[in-house]
Amino acid sequence: MEKKIPLSIILIFLINLKLILSIDSNFIESNSFFQENDPLYSSFNCLFEVEENSCPNGDPLQNCDTDIILSIDASTDALPSLLFQKEINLIRDNITLDWTNFNKVALTWYNEKPFVTYKFGQINSKSQFDNFLNAIQQSSGSKLSLLLNELNNIPTTLGNKLSTFIFISSSTNEEINEAIQYANQLKQKGTLNFIILGNIITETDLKPLNASNIFYWTFADYCIEPLINFFINSLDCKQQCSNATTPNSLITTTIPPITISSTIGSSLSTITNYSSNYNIIHDWIFVPSTIPSTIGSSLSTITETSTISPTSIPLSTISPTIGSSLSTITETSTISPTSIQTSTISSTIGSSLSTTNEISTVSIYSTYSSSSKMTETTESTSTVTTTIPSIPPKCNNSVYFVIDHRQNITDNEFYDIKDITSNWDISINQASIDVNSLNETNIFLTFPQQPKSDITLMTNTKQWNCMIAYLGQSANDFQKYCNRSLLPIIFPKEEQDHTMDQFLLKFYNFYLNELKIKVEISKLPNEFSLILFSKTGNQTEIDNFSQILINITSKLIKINPVFVKLPNSFNGNFGSIENYDFNDPDLGEKISDSICS
């Protein structure tokens, strides 16, 4: 029986071929394959930018005349205990694993207040460092400004520069603005480097601090080696290290050889490149290949042999027989040209791949330590006994579904939304699902398409089905539409109610903020629908929602709200706001009509 070749392998081959055909290009920029007008950005699984000094001399404590401050994010605001432990494990088992002279290391942490307990000269060994690190406890709050102020007061070793590394998962504009003066003082002493944990805070948020270097860590194990390299490259080494800037630093990854037996038949066309404003690198693996075959179709600008610098890679000889059509393959990637074993691909691939907008196929939430690697696979399926008729809306509108998390979410609510929208053209009626929860950011922490905020819209059916599969925790659908294995969402326990009027106010404030800075969405809609699957608590909540809605409407922003009353919801007076029962057999048709009102 003929084996099917995974799509991921085909994509690796195609992107590798694109690299070989490139002229004067050492890497593919992070935005290379993004649609400039697409409001949804694909997930950056492993990104960093390096703009300052490079110190590639092995153990930083032996080869660099710098003191190192490590500041641990110990806040519970955006970092669940599971992810906090991953942060600790990363530092203990990976970053500092081969460090020796801990007299040059200061260990600090912060939440609502900074803890500058172990200064330079107070840690004598790796085991002592590990004990201090393991004893750090989480608490609420995240006072970055207080931390940076305290770090400036740590006396450094005479003659040494200072390299500061701060792990951060969340902050506020106010905190960042207050921290600017202290950040400038720290940077005058050496380098100031941030490791962003997760996706709640971004490089743009930290821009006022003028950091030397920034790394995004999404808790992926394959980003650990690049993160270690990031630490080395970000040190301020006065003597042993070069002063040359390294904006185009590449991630180095080693992969085993791959042998594929098949035939590729096709014309490769329309691989689009867009430039990036930042030197941010995406962790992706390329397989240098030797491909014996004969090309029978249209390949534009082919060079038979190519040398990729800075490292010598076996030249690719391409002579395949190509028959079907591979067009508009889009992918964000970066190569690692060092320590890669060659692969032999002699293939026959007969299917047609067109307009594929793929995201990385590796889970961004996998553990990195061999002793603690998660081996459990969770599959969740849901059977919906009642099918809600899908009636496509008669108008072009942006639609936000909102699920109330006050009394726990059920899979059926997500799959009812799937039924309602099964005939929708998501490219016309763009849609999204938000969760009414104080901990919404944690719920979407491992969603593969980032950034995900309240106003992010899915722009095609695949993205939409990926979101439903993620929230509904369907392993099969998630693999199909998101192209990766599903890891369970840790739905938080709600300690207090977050009412729908509070959600609307938060949504509106986020909308206004994006309207000012236009970071996530280039063109915000001024008319959209909110479909609220709500467990409304009382009449006051409904009245407050109505008043906020009136205030928003006065700003020339039109919202079409529709309440879908879930079981046990308060059945109050909604006034002019349309509202339907969750079990209404005509719910799909009524929602579609309401969107166009």
C-alpha cells in the first residue's frame, strides 16, 4: 500500500527549494509570507531580535567580563503555576546548566514587589543557585518599575559590565512608562534584555523601554536552544566578545536525516515575499536535500547549484519529474544552516496544493525537559443531538460570538456556534469567539494563531474551524484545521463573576485603544454584531449593558447585540435588544437575521 506523504514534509521541501533559489539571502524574514492586509497574524512560535553585542564564546561566565542579573516573573496575574514552573525549569535545567562562576550572578524575582535577595558574590555554586531558584513563590501583581529601580541599586563587580535579563508575562502602560527612567539607567551599564513569556505582552508594548534585545518564548521546547543562544548573544562582553551587531542572527537546529520516496509533479509559482521592519526570527527547520529527478514543468529562476552562507551545505541537484500544481504556498520561516544532516528526497507527489496558508505543525505548549515531558494525549469529542439550521447572513458584517464562563463552559456551546455558521462565508462575514472571563488571556494562551485579543477576527473558514476545535477541545478537528496536536486548555476557576456589561466595556476600551495605535488590525469595523451566549445574573446587568451600548452608539460605532439566553439565565427585560432562548429551534435563522439589522 502506497504511503501518504505528510503535508508538513512537502512544505519543508518547498520552502527549502525557495531558499536554494533565493539570491543574496541568508534568511527569510518573519513577515516574508504574510498578507499585508490580513488582520490575523500567524503564530510566531520562537522569535527574537538581536541588535547589540555578540559574545559567542561558550560558557558566558568563563568567557565574558560581565555580571548577570536574572529577574524571574513570579506573578500570578498572567502566569498559571504550570507555566511558572516551566519558567523555573527552563532557567535551572537549560539556561544555567553549564554555568560555573555564580559569584557573577544575581538572582532576583518580582510580582507586586521586587525581591533582590541574592546579589553578586552571594551565590557560591550551581546547586546553591538551584535551591534558591526552586524556593521562589508566586504572588499577585507585577511591578516592573519597582523591579528596575531596585536592580539599579545592585553594586556590580569592579571592572565588569552588566547584562540584565528580565522574564515578563504581563504589564500595563502605566508601569512601563514609570519604568522608562530606570530602564535607561540599566542600559547605560550594559545590556537590558527581555524574555516575553506567552503572548499577552508584545515587543511593541516594551518599545518605550528601549531594550537591547527581546525574545518571545511560547513555552515551546524547540525554542530552548535558540533562547540559550539569545542569552549568549545578548551579553555585554567588554574584551572577549566582538562589538559587531548581529541583526540577522539565525537559529541553529539539528535534525535527523529524512528519506522520502515519491514523485513531485508540478509547477511552483507565486511564492510571495514581504519585508519586515524588525529583525525578528521564526524558529523553523530546513532540510538540505539532494534531489535526483527531472523537472518537467514551469519553475521560475532556477539555479541548479547554490551555496548558502555562512555555513557550507551540500549543493542541491534538482532534476525531478513534476506534474501537478503547487501554487501560492505561504509560510513564515527561518533557516538554521549549521549542523543539519542531509536528506535524500526522490519523490512522486501527485496532488494539487493551492493557496495554502500554513502555521507551524509543532505544538507550542510542549514541555522541554526530558524528565517532565508531557506524554499524555487528550482527545475530546462532543455529540450534539440537535442540529441548528445554518442560514448565511444576508449582509456583510463582522461578528463576535461571546461565551459566558460564569458557570463553566460546555463543548455544546462551541459546536452550536459551529452549526450556526456552517454555511457562512467567513471571508465575507468575518467572525471570532471571545470568552467572558477575567482569565480570558490564559484560556487562549496556547491558541495557535496569535495575537488573539477580543477584537481579533478570523478571515477564512480554516481559521474559524481551528478556533472552534480549540475551544471545543476536539483533537481530530484541531489536527485537521490547526495542523498540530491538541493540548488541553486549563480553563480557570472563576473566583468572581465577570458580567456582560463589564465585558462590553472591556471590549469597547480595547477597540478604542486599537483605533489609536492600529497595531493588530489595520482597518477596524465601525459596525459589527455581538452574539452573547449569556448566563445573565440580574436586571441590573442588563440595564448597565444597555446604558454602555447607548454611550458607544453615540460615538458613531454601531453594535448589533443579540443575547442568547443559556439555561438558568435570568429572564429579564432586554428592552430593544434582541434576545432568544438557547433551545430555540429557529436560533440559527434568527441570529443570521439579527446580524443584518
